[in-house]
Amino acid sequence: MNYQTFQPHPDLSSFIKCYWIMESPKEENPQKQTIVPDGCMEMIFHHGDLYKQYMEDGKAIVQPRSCVFGQLTQPLNIEPTGVTGIFSVRFHHEGFLPFATMPIKEMDNKAISLEKLFGADGTTLEKNVLKAKNTEEKIAVVEAFLLNRLNTEAFDKIVQSTVDTILTANGQLSVDALSKKININRRQLERKFSSAIGLSPKQLSKTIRLQSTLKLLLNKEFTNLTTLAHDADYYDQAHFIKDFKEFTGLTPKEFYGENLKMSSLFYGKD
């Protein structure tokens, strides 16, 4: 499997975390992969075969050829249908807001086609990205589109400052502590987060804390699960397992025994 990341243009670096590509041949026996919430939205282009997405009732739908995936509040189970060829834009936690054409909160756990989001412009964007000869051309096409649509007035500096604080603390600050540190009313902060990110401050904090723990787990940088829970400042191991299962659908032991190919790529590295 070929997985690479690329940095955005400086004018977009406040909004885009990175671009990434993933390519792999068709598998004889394709397996489900679990994508764990990380608090970031993605603009995804499939230039290979499409992926199945499994819903809560167990039924599968086929993802759009191009889409923006909203915030995940639960694990996402997907499965390749053939050759994998993906080009994706990973936004910062609050980074998609200046480009949004619908309420961010309404996009949670959904793959919204670019046509639905941007109309004919979205269809043209998909066409131009898919016909690009290489990754550099794909990035150039996407950046031209996003720079043209960038609405800096929609960017919320209070949300950005709070997200930075959550990241620095590895998600280990309470919402009350956050609101006091940022000097903003808790309810106002929660409203801002819902509209700018699609998650509450508590949800994002839990996601970021789990991500830092998941990285240690995938890189085998822990002695045992009790120590891992303690280092992440969970109240106890039961609390750790509860949060872990909420975001992955599995206990830490079960997750470690699953197919971690994509999780290792996305979350096992800086």
C-alpha cells in the first residue's frame, strides 16, 4: 500500500492540515477497515474503485466518487470494492467552515457529494481532479478552487484558540476549565463549536485524547493497558475502555487484534 502526505500552500495552511494519497491493488478477500474519529473533516476523491460504507443497521452503501465527509462521532466501517486510489484533503478541526455551503453539524457522519455541496462547480472540481495526471496537479486544482471560495469572515478565532488549547492539553481539560481559560461562557463556547466544527468541546476533547492514546497503542509505546490509561489521565481503566469502545466499537484488546492497516497509516504516525 502506498500512503503519502503533502503540505498545503501557505495561504491555506490555517485551514488544511495536509493532503494525502492512498493506493493499493485489489484484494482477493477484501476486509472491513475501521476509521476512528479524529475531529477532522475530509474532502475525498476516489480515482480508483469506490468504497462500501457500512451503516449502523449493517447495510452497506457505496460512497460517492467525490465527497466531503463530516465529523465522525462513531467508528466508520468501510471496505474496498476493488483497486484503491484515493486523493484526500484533510482539514484542520475547524478548517472546513470557511468553505461550507450547509450547516457543519448537519454533515456529521455523512459523505456529502461535491455536487450537493457546490452544485455545478463541485461537479467540475471532481472532473478536473480525476483527470489530473499526478498528485501535484490534483493539489493545484483543489487549491485554486478553495482559494476562490475562501470566506475568511467565517473563520472563528475563538474556536481556533480553544482548539489549540485542547491540542496542547491532549484533550485532558474539562469544558469548564476551557471556558475559563478562553474567558467565554460555556454555552456560548458549545454553540460556537457546534456551528464551526460539528462537535461539542467535550466531544473534540475526548477525540483528541483518544487519538494520542491510540498512537501509543499502534506504535506499541506502552507497558500495559493500565499504564496507558493512567498516562492519558483517564479516571480509571474502566473509563478508558468505555471511551475507547465509543470511538472504535471495540475494547483496546479487541481493536489491537483487528485489521489495523488503515488505522496504522492514519493515526500511528505524526
